[in-house]
Amino acid sequence: MHVLLATSELNPYSKTGGLADMVSALAGALADPATGSALRVSVVTPLYRGMPAAHPAIEPTSWRWAIPMGDSLVEGRFHRRVVSPNLTLWFVEQAGFYDRAGLYAEANRDYADNAARFVFLSRAALILARHLPDPPQVIHAHDWQTGLIPILARHAHLHSGWANPPRTVFTIHNLAFQGSFAASSWGLTGLPADWLHLESALHFDRVNFMKAGLTQAHAITTVSPTYAREILTPEYGCGLEELLLKRYNDLTGILNGVDAVEWNPESDPALPARFSAADPAGKAHCKAALQRELGLPPEAGVPLFANISRLTDQKGSALIVEAVRHLLGAGESLQLAILGSGEKALENAFRDLAQRFPDQVAARIGFDPALSHRIEAGADFYLMPSRFEPCGLNQLYSLRYGAIPVVRATGGLQDSVVDPREDAARATGIKFTPYTEGALQKAILKAQALWKEPAWFRHIRHNGMVADFSWEKQSAEYVGLYDSVCRE
């Protein structure tokens, strides 16, 4: 079977969050004979600024085309990288759309032509799927940026002579971001005006790319079983819960996995020392080195908490600021390492916290992949108090690196962390439920109590480090889904 994955981000070429990591790891696992899948896999994604220089293995092809978009004819070209016999990456060149400083925005403002940019990506994906010598049997589209692919494929089948188009799978990575644009943007799709209606992509008199994927794909997935249930409710459904309830039988939650090559404390080149569940001694060295790097006193006996995140309300960033400020003000003994960027008010709040408690808090505002690995390796606990979390990846990295997760019981956090109250023998972390500063404070105090029980702490840490969240396991569920939609 040949599967084409369509995505606006792909690690290590482009990334703003977990989408890039997930698609990259899934593609590699599906194509890897060692996982038992060994599918033929192609990935299509934009050629953003700087990619060819940073990744010389990406080579331009002679495959050029032009797409009518409104009153314009927009030209594009494919670039390609053959990663392995089973995995080929295709990059869509269109300098006017993708040669920019950001992927979606600059200075916290979305690009005004994002509708056109991702209509173009979706239509390019259809050109690729239709004209490859070895056409895919399945197109797997990811998030709103590729949500138009299923309806474009359906129209091509009915009106453009595509006799046997691929089946379509659409994955929701975060339902809160839907790609909603003025109805006039429909003209960019090349689809007839009467194809824009409430049963396709029309939502509150606007074109909604996410809704297009949800109404038209043969199968829908999201990135954890709990999130698949949560989005059926008004609290998490973001206005699309009734549609999702109608498609309940086509909706599956598949938990994300961990890229075991990139995230492996036994071989990670970013770490000052290596370690494993069987031999965790190197983790103490990583903690001391991280404390020195961040300007914190290298105190082995003080628990080091961490958070690496977009600094937003969704991620519970304000809860962390307030909970840690209260606990440190009350004289609690702990340290906190923060890495991330986001809302300016939250960036400033973490800076202020670090200035007030310079021996307890270190805040690094920005994006630093190597430092993120060192933080996971050096931390004793990892804070993830998300308001909602479709899957989350950092708690999975934390488990693997021996940083015990302290998480709110939502979405993929609920599915991937076991609290001692649920199963003491299998416990891997600490959960709390209310989205409040007080609930997070209590969870941190529980972590501190655990820290003071070394045998119990080591038991929970070891459980997390040996837990299996490999893509070998998770990719098998996608293979089963692809087989299922092809049999329909």
C-alpha cells in the first residue's frame, strides 16, 4: 500500500509544535520494515524559507505546474528528498506563498493570505497524488491546513475524470484552530459555488477548512482516545461537536508515539551524560549540568520541575506562574526551569518570577531544541497543567527521560499517565483534574512528598522510562485504519 501524508509542518524541516513531530515520526514508522508496516510512504509539505540551504538533500525536480486561483494562475514546482526506498518527501515550492519569515504568522499576526497559501498546498497534494507513477491508495491529511483535500478529491472523481481516487483520512491535531476564512475565499479552491454549503465547508457564513475535512473524509482520527471523546462535547467541540457526533462511527482516537531515535537518553547527543531505566546514574549528572547552565544552584537534594511549552492559556502557563509564586513565597523548596515563548504577558510573568526568585526559577524565552532535551534529562518532574491537550508529546518525552509528569487529566495526558490512585504498581506520574491554581499547587506538593520517598520516587520514575509509547506500536493502528477504509 502507498500512503500520501499531507502536512503544513514536518520535523526537522519546519516546526511550530507537535504536528511536525507527529507526522515525521509516523511517516518514518510506516515506511520502516522493522516496524512490520513497510508501506510505501510519501509526504507533501511546503518548501519554506531556508529549507534548501539547511537541508541540501532536498533537490529540485523538473515537475512544474500552474493552478488557477481566482483571477490568477499560480505556478509551483516540486522538490524531492528520497529518505529511504519506502519514504519520499515532496516539497511544494511557491516563493510568493512560502518564502517568508514565519510558517503562519509574523509578530503574532496571521498572514492575510493564509487561505490561499493552504488552498495551494491542498491542490498541490492532489496533483501529486493523481500523477505519481505509483499513485497512493490513501491520502492522510493533517489539520485544517490540508482539510480541503477530501472535498477536492471527491470533486475530481465526480467531475474531472479521476476514476479511482485515493481514500481519505483526516486527523485533528487541535480542534481549536480551524482555518476559518471569508466565504469569498472559496473561489480559490476551483470548486463550484454550490459546493460550499452546510454539509461541506460552510460554517457561520465562512469557509472552514477543518469542517471540510470532517464532513468529507472517509475516516477521521484525532491524537488520543480521550480527546476523541472530549470533542463530542460543547466544552471541547469548538462549535463542531454536533457534526462530530454525526460522524461518531468514523472517528478514532489514536495516541501519538515517541520518536525513539530523536528522544533516547541512551544516545542523545545533546546530553552531557547518557542514562537508561536500567542504569539511571547519568541523570544526576544531567541535572547538575542543567542547573549550572541555567544559573541555578546545583543542589541535588532540591526537586527540579520543568515546563517546555508555548506560553498560552491552553497550556496552563498562568497556573504555573501563580502556583510556583505562591509555593516559593511560602518557603517551599523547589526549582523551576522554563523554556518557551508565546503571549507577551506570560513571557514577562516568567521573567519576573525568575528575577524575584533567581535561585529557584530560570526562564529561557525562545525556542531551543537542544536545551529542551537537556531540560527533560535534568528535570525530576515535568509540569503540564493544560486546559485541554489533544495528545501532548512532552509528557511522553518526560516519561522516557525520567522526569515524572505532573499533569491535568485531560486528552492525551489522561491516556498516557497513570496516577498512583489508579494503579500504584503501574503508576508513572501525578494527575489532577480542576483547572485551577490551587489544584496545581496540591499536585506539586504531592510531587514534593514523593520526592521525599526515594524508593517510591524511583519506582514511579522507572515505570515511566520503560513504558511503551513507540511508534512501532502506534503506527500499527494507522495501518489497520488504512486497510479498513480501502475495504469500504
